Amino acid sequence: MPYDRITELPDSVKDNVPRHAQEIYKEAFNSAWDEYKDADERRGDASREETAHKVAWAAVKQKYEKGDDDKWHAK
């Protein structure tokens, strides 16, 4: 279930990371959704959706980090 717009992202993303990070998340999720459609491409028993979410969070964490104030900030 790729995302067409950031308003469709899970609340855990929309409510916690800046808009730019949401855009990164959406693009990374959609890319991973396409890339890992074949179960043989995924690790373990992870579903396609679970894998795409993991990839998306990893992409966000390349540019953003959670601060001591529990908010996400650009690195």
C-alpha cells in the first residue's frame, strides 16, 4: 500500500517527525514497497509492509535524529 501523499502516513510518522522527514519516509517506503515485493528479497519472515516501514525509518534516521527533548531534528 504505497502512499500517494504524506497525509496518508501512519500517525507515528505524521505526529512525530518534521514535514521534510515525512517526505523522506514516504519516498523511501514507496521505493522499498516496490523493491521488496518478492518475499525472497526480504529478511526472515518480515512482510512486505513491515520491510518497507523499516527501510523508511532507516532513511529518515540518515538525516534526522531524536533529541533529548524527544523531538526529531535535522542532523
